[in-house]
Amino acid sequence: MTALLWYRRDLRVHDLPALHAACDGHDRVVPVFCLDDRLLHGRHASPARTQFLLESLADLDRNLRELGSRLLVWRGRPEQALPTLARMAGATEIHATRDLTPFARDRGRSVGRVLQDEGIEFVAHPGLTVVDDATALRTKADTLYGTFTPFYRTWQNAPRHKPLPPPGMPPIVEGLEYEPLPTLADLGLEQEVPEPQPGGETAGLARAEWFLDGPVRDYAQTHDRLDLDGTSKLAPYLHFGCVSARELELSLPEGEGAEAFRRQLCWRDFYHYVHYHHPENARLEYQERYRHTIDWEDDEEHFAAWAAGRTGYPLVDAAMRQLAQEGWMHNRARMIVGCFLTKHLGIDWRRGEAHFMRLLLDGDQPNNNGNWQWIASVGVDPQPVYRRIFNPVLQQERHDPDGRYVRTYLPELARVPAKYLTQPWLMPADVQESSGCRIGSDYPEPIVDQREAREQALARYRGAAG
């Protein structure tokens, strides 16, 4: 008997229930991935993320070969590719990890209908989130959760599977054409991010081992520090399933730092939960009172300055340049730049979300959308707007106290004295000259006054809420 294993966002061999299910009771298994142009060139197209995907697929193929199998990569829609491959291989079942985004669910239903017509069983398994079925969680009143903390309390005791080791694999199915992986150029894309993390399960497990072996213990104290390598940087590997969220949780040591990190894993499950039950969030605000009511600014110059890291506020600019350079940004920095765009510049959160989705290696629709709506005060965050307007100067003082982060990504500020680093526009002319940083020339003046911008933001939201 033959089964297909349809890989999607679960590019690993460790702790993969779908892989074990495909191997159980079948003497032939064909692991397959479909390069779908709707994802490669669609609304959330990202050359950087596609390159990470290709590296992850290459690593997955190497790992499958070590188990005696290999990965078959087809370019095309799975609704067409999978039935064709199933007929060629004589497969009677297709196993996959359950995905939760609106696009993935629609695509999965389309595949299921075609397979049913072919008499092929389509079986979905857990493996995307920490808990086996995050979408099933309910309040005691049998309603959906709308805020994080009550969800977290229930999530802590929700059912989880025991992580699984890589299984023994049946031999490679003969007679199928295994083509080489395409390059980014073959797919009509060009890399935009010069210094990205490497993709793949091997790199992800190495990073996880490093994090669990030390930094996680201090995570509660250091996770907001921009100048320290104190976060896991596992988000891209979790997004593509190179690392199992469930296995990562189970590997956490005891202690305050590990509990703080476990809470972050829950945030990931929570945003998938919210997006699953509210697919309209992909384009609309979670809070209905803010749908079509906020008078967003349409300022292309301000948006371009924000995207290029040329706002005149060092912490904002350093974070945006880190994103452009690495395809990643510290979570605290994401909140600061998101606040600056939506509150200080008054620009629609959807524009920031789209910019992030193009560049982020971990560009995950539920999480990116949830975070942008949260910081724009239109999402699941219950706090009033004024609590989510971050002063970029104070944030820099708190989270980059020695200026190491800012100086790393803004070389033009490398020689600016520490006393002026948070507000370089206050430097006297002679200090600008001696530090080689002339404001308005080498580094921009602030594009807005943050105090005035705060008052304008509060007025904008008051008007929108009625």
C-alpha cells in the first residue's frame, strides 16, 4: 500500500505526526511538496521568505535521504498535482499537517474534494501549534476567547501529543521523476535581504539547542533588550515548521525564563486561533468600531522614510534597517516601529503589515496580522489607545541603554556622543561636525514631533470610536 505525505508548513522529520501516520501500515510513502504560484507570487509574495523555503526544502530532502527516502518537489497547484501523483504512485491515502490560515483551509478543502472524487482518503494531523487543536478551545460559557490571558489559562491544560522521533522510512518509490530544486531566479524572484538566517530543520534545531542551553534561563529579564542576543530567533523555523512548537515547549527547562518563553509560544497559538475564527481579520480590524472609521493619513513621503529607516528617530530607523538587512526584527522593535507608523505617522496598519510580509522570513499571516492590529489598537488588545503609544526616545533609553543596537544598524551615528544618541537633533553644530554626523545631511531631522503626533493620534482614535 502507498501513501503520499503532503508537506506544507511542517518541513521537518522530527515530531511530525503526519509522517508517522503515512509510514504506519504503508510499504511505500512519497513525501511531496507543491510549489504553488499563488503563494510564490500572490498577495504575500516574498523573495526572502521563498529563499528560506528553498533552503528548508533542500535540508528536508537531505534529512529524508538519511532515513532512506527523498522529497519530491512539484511546481503547480496541489489540487492538480496531488491526484496526478497519487495515480502514478498508486496511493490510496494522503496525509498532511493541519493548517489554519484561510488560504490553507480553502486549498485543503479543494484538494479534499478532488481526492474524494478519485477515491483517495485525505487525512489531516496536528503539528502546527503547541496544543493539538488550538481552535477548539472555549470559555466556560462555550464562547470564543477574545483576549489573551483567559485563553492562556485554558491553553496551559489543553491536550498535547507526545513528541515523536523520526520514523523508519519505506524505500524510495521507483518510477517517479525527482527534479532538482529550482533556484530563486528560476521562480522569477530576486533576493532582497542581504544577510538572512539560513533555512532548514538542521539550522533550526541548532538554534533551538543554543537557546535552550543558556539564553532561555534569562529570557524573562532580557527578552526586551535590543542590544543583547537574548531571544530565540526561532520564528522563521516555527513558521515553516522546521522546528516543532510542541517539541520546543517540552524541551523547555524549569524557571521563570522558560515560562516567559512558553507564554510567547501561546501567543503564536492564540493568533492562529483568532485568525481561524475571524478570517475577515486578514483585511479588516478585529474591533468593528474601527472598521472604515479611522481617518488614516495618506503620506507617501512619511511611509517611504519609515520603510527606509530615515525617520530621524534612531531606534525606529535601526529596527527598519535591521529588517531590510536580515529579514528579521526583534519583537520589541516591531512594536515600536508599528506604533510609530500607525500612531505617530497615522498611516494605515495594513501598509505596515504588507511591508513586513514582504521582508520577514517569519512572515506568518496570523501572527503578523495579529501583532499589527494589536499595536494599532484595533485588534485583540483590551488596553486603551494611550497605553500603546510608545515614546521612541524613552524606548531607546530603556531597551538599548548603551546604544549598541542603534550603532550596529546606523553607522552614521557611530561617533555620536552617548548623551545625544537618543535625540541626535539636539547636538550643537560643533558636536555634529566632530562626530561626522550633520543633522539634515548625514542623518535626517525628525519627520514628526512625537509629542504633537501623540495628541493627533489620540484625537484620531477618539473621532473614529465616536
